[in-house]
Amino acid sequence: MGRHPGWPARLGPLQVAAGLLEVRKPRLSDASAWSRVRRRDRRHLETWEPTTPGDWETNNAALAWPGQWSTLRALARRGMSLPFVITVDGQLAGQVTVGNVVRGSLCSAWIGYWVGTHAVGGGVATAAAALVVDHCFFYAGLHRLEATVRPENTPSIRVLTKLGFREEGLFRRYLDVAGMWRDHLCFALTTEDIPSGLVGRLVAEGRASHV
């Protein structure tokens, strides 16, 4: 019917150190909050994100959001992506995107995320990614998720390893980031790796709790 089997969706809530965390579909009304966080945290985000034409302030202005929102929604409706926004205590804190969804005998996709500085260190990225991974495997019908990250991005690598993603190799000059072609490590996870899910593991470890 032109809709992804796992989208739209609202995931959570989970209580983490930073506050009450939820994951939901992006809204057109997110423009101001999205722009405020993105422009404030340029130094925190630009180092790790793919190079795009234009300047940071323009690309992350509130007026840029409607175009991005429309593209994300169109890809989701065509079954090619599952885009989500992360909120903490009702306030936008970042995004999680599952992209390049391939069905058939592969049933695979990649997952990427970013979190604003106000939510770093509070378990937000880990819990949000756990919610989305479980959703992809148990409801969206995917079998494998990949995540690529620069070797220098220690915090993101820590998130992936805590979730159980395994390192599978190094992609040489894989992606244009901050104006240069950068090496990226490839991490992956399949349904067989987490038969009981990631959220349950976080709760059992005391890293999050159901509300």
C-alpha cells in the first residue's frame, strides 16, 4: 500500500539518565527545535556528518527543514527508509534514521543517529538506537542492520559496542565527511545476535527502565 511495514511508529517511552525518552516520526512542526539544536551544535556534529553542498547555517536553518521532512516522509512511504526523531522530556534531542532498506533475500539496511550536546552522556543514543533496532527486527521485518563510523569517533563506537554490534571491517575512503574522503569502520547486527531484543538487555543492566 505504499507504506513501510514498520513506519510510522512511536517507540518508548524509556526512562534513562537524561530523562524520559521517546522515538517518533518527524513532524513538519519540528523545524524550529531541529534548527536550534543543529545550529547550536555545529562543532559537535559537523566533524562526523557527510559533506553537503552549501553552508551549515543555511542547510540547518528552520526553512531547510520542510524540504528534509518531505524527503524523509516520501522515502518512508516508499518503504526505503524509517526516519525517526528522538525526544527527551518532550524536547527534540536528535534523530535516528534507518536507510537504504532492501527487501527480498537481503532484508538489510543501515542505521545512523545523532544526539545534541544537551543529551550526550545520558544514555540517549544507546536507548534510542536500541528501540529502533528492536523495532526493525521484530516489527519491520529486517534481518541485518549495518552502521558505519569513523575510527576516531570513539563515543559512537562505544554506543554500537554496548548494543552488541560487531566490527566487521574497514571501508577505505568510504564517505566524504568534513570535506575529505574518510575511512569508516563497519559494524553490523542480525536478528540471531539478539533473540530477546536490545531494550530488554538495557533494562536488565539498569541502563533504562520502562515507564
